Amino acid sequence: MTEENRGIRERTRSFAEEEISPNLAGWEGRDEFPYEIIRRMGEEGFYGACFPEEYGGSELGFLNLAIICEEISRVSPGIGSTFNAQAMTVPFTILNWGTEQQIERYVPPLIKGQKIGFFSLTEPGGGSDAAGSMKTRASRDGADGYLLDGHKKWASLAGIAHTGVLFAKTDPEATHKGVSAFIVETDAPGFVARKIPTTLDMHLFPSFEILLEDCRVPSGNLLGDEGDGFRVAMNALDFGRLTIPARAVGVAQACLERAVEFCNERVVGGHRLGEYQLIQGLIADMSVQIEAARLLTYKSAHLKDRGEATTRESAHSKYFAAETLWNAAEALAEIYGGRAVALEDEYPVSRYLSWANLFRTGEGPQNIQRVLISEDTLGFKDANRHNIKRRFPLKSDL
């Protein structure tokens, strides 16, 4: 950790505690998406950490982005989740694969928080087999456009977003090589987003299904070439997976801090709860696992700053950080006992378990990560065999 890294952590933590924490109850009570705080985070350069200054970025680099994600998520998992669409899977994908015109039009407003982004790959009939199960079609509409028809699922923020990266089949007979990527604006005729009700209290990070019926997209909004879509998606997810373990570490850290506070305040049998050895064992496990998950995440970010392929490290950090959060949330609930189900607290303990479940399934479920990791370790496949496309170097590169 350099002085710059520590300074970024302190600045982000102060921002989260002063600008986000006092307003969380109000936003959630009104079921309000906090556009203004997203713009403020954009102005602070948080979303633009991995973008060149010429496109409005702050060039802080991937390690600082991980630190920022961690600190925001420590206070609010919902707002922390916006980093995926606002910093990685949408604008960074356009930066890597887009034309100069696409980059100039879409990237600056997204990383500045002036526009909200969404990423849509999953469909109702498929999850991890995104390409093989894809039914959404993109057919040519003359020489200057495409018509999109289909049904997408679990597109976070799509109903309140302005711009997104969406995937459809341009060659229905092909599998991976038949997928293409498109930049889609949500005000296009034929684009409808419907909110998906969930058991998780996701006021600040709602998810949507997308219905496409003759939704016309200009040819200039094709991202990459026809048939590049699967490569674009995998590239997007590889970079996006940096924010997921960073956010998981931040939420796990919040669990640990709440557990420590409760253990020092709660008195049982004349002793503070933290004086009991079984409780101390839970605290010790949380502390060690969180630090290990943090270091795995920082390693992945550090290698990204060096321009190296990190598919292996992304899988390691995503898998371990999600497991760490799950263990931390369960330990916190055990420490709180019956009070873990109470809704009287400003942020109920049960919410951490809900978020932990989401981190274990979103952007590559745990079993898929285990397959990737085991095949790499056994030598069946080299996870880092492909150079991960990254178009622009940053001043922060090592």
C-alpha cells in the first residue's frame, strides 16, 4: 500500500460515511434510486479510476478502484454494486471494443455518473451457458440498422438506466461465434424493462427483465464486429470480476466491525460476549479470511495495473471473497443470536446474508468458479491462455 493508496482509502471512507451513510434510510424508505450520489461519485473520479484522462477518467488504476469499491460497499452494498455497470462492464467494455465515436459518446457520461449503465447477457432459459442458450435475435434492418427481438433477464439497473451493453444472436445457427454485442439506449422504441421482485431488499440496486420487440439499433452501435459478442462478454466479465470480490470484502468487513461492536457491548452471564472462546473463534476466522480475500483481490488488481492477463486471479479472488462474505454473514448472525432476524436496526443483520447469497451467484456462480479453477490447476486448460484485451494504458500503470 502506497501513500496514494492509503489516501484514496481515507478519502473514500470519509465520503461514504459523510455522504452515503446518513442518507441510506431515506433512500430506501422512499424506494428511491440516488441519482445525485451517483453523480457525486462520478465527480470524485471513483467510477473513472481505470479510464484515461482524455475521456474524463481519473487514471487512479485498478488497485485504487478495488479500494474504492471496498470502502463504498462497506457502508452500502447496493451503491457499491453500481461500480460494475458504471466503471467496468459497460464503459470499460466500450473503451476496449468501441470505435472512437462510441467511446466519446458513451464513456464520459457513464463514468461521470451523468448517465446510468446496464449490462445484459443472461436470459430466462440460461445462466452460465449464456451463448448456447441465447434466444434473443438481432436481424439486419437494411444497411444501417438491426432489429432486436427477445427476452433478457437479471439486467441490473436496466429500468432506470440510459445506456447498456446487450448481447444477441446475429447467427442463430452458431453458438459462441453467433453472438454479437450492441450498445442499446433504453429510450429506443421496442425496449421495455420490468422490475423483478426479489426477497432481497434491493432498493438501491434493482434488477430488471428486458423485453425486446423490433427494437431498432443503428449499425453504428454494434460493439466490435458481428460474432465478437462472446469474446466481448468474457472480456467484460473478466474486468468486472475485480469489483465483485472488492465489494464482497467491503461487506464482509462491515460484518466484522458490527460483530466486534456487538461482542464488546453485549453482556451475557456477567461477561462481555467477546470473552467467550467460541465467539472469539468466529471473530478470528472472520478476521483472517477477510484479510486473505483482500490480498487475493489486490493481487488481481495489481496484475491488471501491470497489463497482465488475470482470468486465473479473477476466479480465485471472486470465489474466495464470496465464500468469505458468506462465512462472515453467517458468523455475524450467530453472534447476534435471535436478534439477527430483528428489523429494528437501521441495517438488519439478515440483509448481509441476502447480499452474501447474491455475491455467490452473480457474475459466475461458485460452482462455475470451482470448475475454472480446478481445470486450470489440473492443467486441462490454462486460465490465462488468452491475452485479455485492454486498449489504453494508464499513468498509474506499474
